Amino acid sequence: MAMEAAEIERMIREALPDAEVTIEDLRGDGDHYAALVVSQAFAGKSRVQQHQMVYQSLQGRMGGELHALALTTKTP
């Protein structure tokens, strides 16, 4: 079962309320997305830690409902 872009965005925003989130469906299949997440919460964190924060917000759906997510994280 695929995941909707709006659901991905909602979950990220719940975990990172100040985040600016842009989701792009890369193949139009609901399984392959690219996400740009900009949040002050990433300040002082390594890129790996930033990505872990986003993956945690998805509550274990990576690899299941969400097959692929190309992730870019930034601070404002």
C-alpha cells in the first residue's frame, strides 16, 4: 500500500512543527518521493542526525508503506 504525499508531510510537521516541508512524487506511483525539510531543530546536528529525525517522524513506515524517500534537510 502506497503512502500519500500529504500524509508524509503531516507526519513530518507533527514531529517538527516549525518545518517547511516540500514533497515531490518522483514516479507518480506513491512509492518514490523526494522531500526537502527545513527546520531550526536541525541546528547543530549532523546530516545523519537530521535524517534520523525525519525517519523517526515517519514512525516505521519507511521500507513498508513508503518504499523510497530521497531526503534533503536544511536549517533556515
